[in-house]
Amino acid sequence: MRQVAKGNTPNCLQAFIDAQLAIKPEPVNLTYRDFPYKSALCETLTREQYGLCGYTGAPVDERITQLQPAVAGPSFRNHIEHLKCQQACRDEVTGRDEEYGRVVGDDLNYRNMIAALEVRGAEVEHFGAVAKAARTLPVLPTHEDCEERFVFREGDGSVDGLGDTARTSISVLALNHDTLKGWRLSALSTWLDPLIVQTREDFMDVLQAVTTPNNERLPEYAFVIESVAKGYINENDL
């Protein structure tokens, strides 16, 4: 994961909340389900994440078309993902003996939302947001230390967790799915070709490129490449 630094609540969402709260005698549709500007919100989330899925690092901006298979298979789209699922948000409201739809719940909390890749197709192809579904995720991309919890392997594109919560998160999101491992391997071979990237300066150039947004975008799987590049520098004392 790459940390998602959340900004202020976008105008499209805040205006909806404010308008609902102004209804007299009380709001009736103060829910994410009734929020009408999901497309605009998704665009804002995507820009905030520099075009990358908050769970997998796959592209969710216009580059998502690169992921679509040439033959029949799973399909992919960008969607608004609730880190705490919407059902849990509803349950929290009713658990406080309040009526869902009349108070602001976490289903409308911008800090509870990210842009994420959604996989559509056979269950065997599911990973990321679809695999998570309504389960609790111990390590979230909004956590400040989330990047330090995972180690990526150049040899097979797999990811290891540093600690039980990270390993559980890998399992919940199916981050070692063969499709994801293949995508990571392709990105790593492109950015860390040993015939080209050899010296400390070479690795530092790679780190600069994958951590600096260009036209509000980061390269696909930027945090994967960053993790492996830093490993080379540290392990080989470059």
C-alpha cells in the first residue's frame, strides 16, 4: 500500500451533507446511497491517489483500459470503496439508537473512502476491494505507517506482511493473487532492468521517478517499485 493522505471533504460531498442537514424538521436521505454525485467524487478520489488503486497500486484512471483482457475474462473498473463497509456504517448509527438517513454516518465520511479497482467476473479472479467485501481490514491505506508494513519480492511479484495485521490484510485483499503478482513483475522488470539500473545513482533516479507525481499521476505499482529499489540500496550498501 501507499499512504493515501486525505484532503478536505470535496465540495460535491460537503454540499450534499449541508443541504440535507438544512432540511426541516430533519434530514431523511442523509446516506451515501442517496448521494447523487458519485462520479465527481470518484474523480476527486482518483486525483488524490495520483491515479492508483488504494489497495493494489493498479491504475484506476484512464490507464485502466490497459488492464482489460483481449479475450473473455475479468473486467475492471474504478469505484468508490468504503474502508469500513457501508453496512457497518449503518449498524453504527442504529447501534446508537439513531435513525439511519437522519444523521451523518461514516458512509458519508470522506476519510472512509478511497478509489479502488473493482474486479468483475468469476470469483476465482477476485482480489482487492471485491475480495475484501464487508470484512474488516486491519491495515488501511490511510494509516501513516502502512507503507512500512509490506515487503515486495522481485523474484515472483509476491508481497509479505511485517506482522500479523499486515499478513491478515494481505489475505483479506488477496494481494498474492496470480494476476496481481504478474502485474507487479511486469512493472518491476520495466523499472528495475538490471542491464540499466545498477548503481546507487540509478536506483535513486528510479525512486525519484516513482515517488514524484507527473501531471497528477504516479506510475503503476509505484510503491512496489519503491520498496524493491530501497531494498537493493539497503541490502547492497549502494
